[in-house]
Amino acid sequence: MICSEPAKEERSVTAISSKKEPQSGRAADWIKACLRMRELNVLSVLLLVGLLISVFSPYFLTTNNLMGVFRSFSLIALMSIGMMLVIITGGIDLSVGSVMGLSSLVTALVFQHGYNAPAAIGAGLGVGIAVGAFNGFMITWIRLPPFIATLGTLSIGRGLMYIITKGVPVTPDVPDSFTFIGQGYIGFVPFPVVILLAMTAVFSVVMRQTRFGRYVYATGGNEVAARLSGVRTARVKFMVYVLSGLIASMAGVIAFSRFVSAEPASGFGAELDVIAAAAIGGASLSGGAGSVEGAIIGAALAGIITNGVVLLNIDTYAQQAITGCVILIAVSIDIWRVRRKER
Amino acid sequence: MKFTQRFTASALVALAASVGATAHAKDAKDISVAVIPKVAVPFFDDCNKGAKTAADKAGVKYQWVVPQNTQGSTQVQIIEDLISRHVDGIAISVNEPKSVESVMKRAEQSGIKVLTYDSDSPRSGRSMYIGTNNEQAGATMAETMGKALNGQGEVAIITGQLGAVNLNERIAGIKKGLAKYPGIKVVETQGTDDDLARGVSVVETTLRAHPQLKGIFGVSQVGGPAVAKVLNTKEFGTMKGKLEVLAFDDLPDTLKGLKDGYIQGIMVQRPVTMGSLAVEHLVAQIQGQEAQPKDIDTGVTVVTKDNMTSYTK
């Protein structure tokens, strides 16, 4: 199984391609390492689609439009970071859409009862941690398959939302300092995009440079071997589900800050978009492969297609079909290149 | 001398006039308008028809953008993309009024003319609302039901999305209208999210729970087809004709239900009119010809077996 890191050091569990580096200078080495990066496959598809859209629409490459597009896929991209971690360990988290919606709702309700922003945000994030911990408990202690466990939490979450809202959206008054999270800008960059970039940077470092990151890959690559090597796989798996839940609730709080309305169907179906982003980003559903950066690129690809469809005045009914085709093409190219390297 | 002076003078006047004119009136073919429905249901196909006809007549560029679901965030994203595309006018039927407020204000600030049709977002700064006065429509329904039941009986209200502003206004109108008929009691109000399968299940449950039900108000478009389907079964076939069923929107299944006697009356809105008025007023506002836009009530027609072949929308 190919790890997505450039081949630099031996690791106890996952196989890596062991090409010898020619002694041709650091810059050349760096360039070669970049070209070998698996993310380049999907990045090239992204750039290609972007180029195609910009040829047909002069508005695509404008700052306003690009920032708008980034902001609109930023929530899916954010959640795909957590999802990528879960998928790398060989699991899956179907409850992220539900958690996002429930966090939005809880944040709204706390505001509605007159509490301030920090309380509301804390409550919203708390929901994510609680659900994530619950998922983690079901999966590591009760040993439920992740698909079943998170499917259960998804349904419970959805049901709770309808019970609490009785079908009517919750629209409390919120202070401007809170709406900055979803609607504010730092310079010309929307704040949700800033949050996304920060989280990507943090988790990129965590996955590549810290022990926890290695444990995650190890657990996914070969759980038994990892455990026998001393990795506390149960604890690692529990952590990734908590992280996935926490990140989903962050997305929920940001979404509520943006729309100032918690709808009963909020987040519905988001889990599929998030899984698609992670899959495009190189995640193997059997675990051990994929990267945070890849997931972001995957989410970006789906995001610009949605934007492109409106900019190019393509029938919006075609949007899902187009997204599906592009996803298949992107992942096929990726798998083909990986196969080639293996020979 | 005199001729050239006069010529230059009139040329200058003509030039000034044309500059002044272009400052206000854009060339029709450079104007682009976008119309956004709530979601892909037949009612909005009629709006699209009316809007496209008006757009073709005015010679402007027309775009019909359908959201994939009824979440507020989806329409927000569409409006943002349209702002990037620099359209001149947007007409929208709003799914969730609060979530689109800030993006609609942003569109207006960037010079785009925005109005709502069919479903409003009152605090979004839109120039006008074109649509059915839902409370009035509800009151008309209540009046029709009251007369048909002679002021006595239990009735149920079947609605679509529980949070939809236009549907709740119709329900409010019904309740107000029923105040005149104290012998009529509303025993159930149920939501269906405008999903047919849910609607059928909700109607069945309601009929089973209230066997002496005398009337059903279907305030959204799913009511008619759902009731027609349910009354066409063995279990409930005997209630046909004993129930006064009033539906909303003339879907083909609802019209068939009217013809077959399952449904007694349909409140038909005027979606084609809504669509064409929306585009007409957008173009007028873009060209600076409409200074004081005012809301327009497009009204409903009460369609029964008598006039079902002759009404217009």
C-alpha cells in the first residue's frame, strides 16, 4: 500500500516505494518529491477543471467569485479533514452531516435562551465532542462496525433535530461579533476560509510530523501489526472519531453564523459530499492511505463544479451528473498512476 | 456659418441625450436576469414558462436556476454565484426567509435588482413581492368549506413544509376565516414536506384517527394528489363524496381527482403570471423605469368541476 508521504524514512507498517534519490541538489530533490506526491494527480484535475471553467466564463477567476467558492466549500472541506482521519484508520463516519446540523441547532437554541456567544459556541462544539465520543465508544468498546455505529448516530441526530424544531427553523437574534465567524473577512479572505486554512495546516503537520499521525496511518494500514508494535489502536480510533465529531460541530457553528438560521434539514446529505471529497483525496476505504491536503483538493473540485454550473448557465439538473463524472475521472486517473508506480 | 453652428449644437444635444439615455436604459440584449424557484416541482415549471416568455418578449438574457434541495444554504450559494456572474436582476421564491437576508442585501448593494415571488423574505430589502396573498387565499378556502359543510363538522389541515412562510399564512387565513363558522373544528394540522409518500401516509393516519372527518384543507400542492390516492383505495373508498376536499395548485393528479370526484375544489394560483410579472418588473427596474415598486397580489381562482376547463393562470 502506498503511503502518501514522500519516501523519506522507513516505517514499521506501511509499505513505501523505495526509489533511491540521485544526488542532484536540494532543489531538484524537492521538485522530484513534489512530482511524486500523490496529491498532484487530483490537483491537476482540479486545475484543469478550473481552467476549463475560466475559459468559458470571465467571472470565474475574479477574487470575489473565487473567495465565494472557497467559502461555500469550506465547510465540506473542513469536515473532510476529520473524515480523512477516520477513513485512514479503516473506519467511516456517516454521522458528520447530522452532527453539523445538530450543532447548528444547539448553538441557535442557546442564543434563543439569552446566553452569549462563547456559551453558544461552547455548547455547539460540545455536541460534536459528545457524539464523537459516543461513536468512538460504540466502535472501540462495544466493537460495532463503524458503518453501523455512525449510521445509528446519524439517524438519532436527524430525529432529534425534527423533534426539537418541530419542523420550523430556529432564527434567534445574534450579536454581530458572532456573525463575523461565518460572514466576516480578514482582508479579502472570508473568515471560514481562514479557519479552513488554519485547520489544514495544523492537521497536515499532525499527520506528517507527529507520533499521533503515524499511529493513525499504522492503525489503518495493519491494525494487528500496529497493536503488536505497541500502538494503542483503540485509543487512536476513539480519538479520530472525537476529532471528526468536533470538526463537524465546528462546521455547524460556522454554518449557523453564516445563515443565522438553524433548519431542521440542515446538513442533510452532507456526509456523502464529505466522503466523496475524502475519496477523491486518495482515501482508500480499506484504510491506511490518503492525506488531509488531498481531501481539501477533493472538496475544492466538487465546489468549483457547483459554481461553474451557475456561471456557465448549465442546466442545474446536470450538476450532480457532472460532479459524479468528474469524481470518477479524477479517482480513476489517481488509481491508474498509483498502479503504474507499483509496477 | 449658421448651418454649421446649428448642426454642431444639435449634434451636441443628441450626444448629451444619448449619453443621458444610456446612463439610465441599458440595451435590452445586454441585460441578464435570473429566476430562482424553491425546488424542482411542477408549480415552478409554470413560473418558468411565464418568466421565459416575458424575457423573450423583452429581449433580455434569461437564466433559470433550480436549487437541489430546500435548504436555505443552497439558495444562498446560488445567489452568490449569480452576484459573481454580474446579473442585472434576480427574482427568487425563498425557501427559508432568514438565511437569504444578508446575501440578498449584498446583491442589492452591488446594484442588482432583487424581488421575491411566490414566497417572500420580508426583511431582505427586496424591491417588491409578487405572489398570492396567502392569507386571503386561506380565507377564501375557509369560506368555501364553511358553505359546503353548512357550518358544522370536523376538518383537518394537511400542509407541506411546517416552516414555510407562505403555507403558514394560508393556514392563518383559514383559521381566521373559520372564525365565522364556530361549528367547524380543526382537529389535525399535519406537515408532509411536500413529499407524496409522506402525504399519503399522513392522510391515511388522519382518516383513521378521525372517522367522522367532514373536510380536508390541502394547503400545499401535495394535498390534492395525496387525498386522491388515499380515497381511491378499498379502505377509504367509502369516504369519497362524504368528504369536502379543498386542494391547492392544479397538478395533473389534482385535476384528475377533481374530475373523478375525490376533490371538490382547487385554489389555483397564477404561477405563469407570477413569472412573467417578475421578469417584467425586474427589467423595468433595471432600466430605471420603475421608481416606486409595490407588492402585487396575483390572487387565486377557485376551480371546481364547472370551470375546470376554462380557467387561466
